[in-house]
Amino acid sequence: MEEQVINILLDIKADSGGLKKDVGELKEGQKRMEGRMDRLEENVSELNNRVGRLEDDMSEVKTTVNALADGLLETSREVKQMKGKSAHH
């Protein structure tokens, strides 16, 4: 009977050693995942900054295009007026 108890205790000790090893591996994996998550968060933050700058640039482009369109319309009107005046003279 004592031998059975000793064997059971030895099995429990071996199992707990295996569990400690598994827990250690899980902790290492968790640290790697946390490192990857940190890098991912940094990349997303940088991407957000770049998108913000792109939005600002596009706003400037839109303003410039609108100004050019207005200028072209005004020039077109002026050309029509000049053609109209030269046709009457």
C-alpha cells in the first residue's frame, strides 16, 4: 500500500513538473504575443497619423481644384465677353 502511495505521489510530482513547464511555455508565448500587440498598436498609430496627413493633403487638393475650376469658369466668361465685344466692332 505504501508503495502505491509513493508511486501516486511520484506521478503527481512528475505531472506538476510537466504543468510548470507548460505554464512557463504559455507565459513565454504570452510575452511574445504582447510584444506583437505592442508593435501592431504602434503600426496602427502610425497608420492613423499618415491617414490624417493624407486627409489634410486631400483637403488642400480639393481647395486648389475648386479654385482652379472657379478660375476656369471666370476665364471662360471673360473670353465669351471678349468674343462678343470683338464681334460687335
